[in-house]
Amino acid sequence: MTSSRTQIQRVAALLRERGPLGITCVDFQGPHVADGGRPVLRLGARVWELQTRHGHVIESELVTLSGGARVSRYRLVGSSPGCMTPAPLPGVADAGLEQLGLDVGLARPRARCAVLGAE
């Protein structure tokens, strides 16, 4: 189970695991979430955070599912040197904050990215 990881960490891990196949919002919808955790309803927002705050290079494209729905597929292309996926906050129970509808990743200080020169 992934209750001790943030949504950002879970999305980053599945992006790495899937490689060129990528991920879509369907992978994080219940009841069968791909990583066994709770649903992630704002996948696009988590991908944006991985790109802007953590320096990951992620490409997206619109794909049509078998039922005709169009969704974005995200693929991890690379990461900028010096940037990393956020580590869990010490002493913070992510599961309790998720039950309140809060994302622990928002409480974390922004990671510095030397390549992009941004926080």
C-alpha cells in the first residue's frame, strides 16, 4: 500500500515504472488504482508540479480510449540535473491529511532547480 507517499511521489514513481507507455488519469481513478493507493483526481496538477517545482521533463499528448473518451497521456522524458522527486516530510502522516482533502506536497518547500534557475 502507498499510504505513506504523497500524490506527487506516487505519480513520479508510476511515470518511471511505465516508461514509454506513460500514464493517464484512468490509472489513478478508483476502484482499481494502478499503484494500489487512493485515487488522484487532479493528475494534470500533479504532473505540472513535477515539471515546474521538481524539474522533471514530461511530455503529454491527447489519446482516445477504447470507449471514445479523450484523455492526456503523460510520459517521463527526463529530469534536470540537481532536481529530484520530493521526499516524505518527517513526522507528517500523509494519510490523515489526504482524508481532509489536503495534499502534503503543498506544505513542502519548493525544490531548487539549478538548470531552470527557479524554485
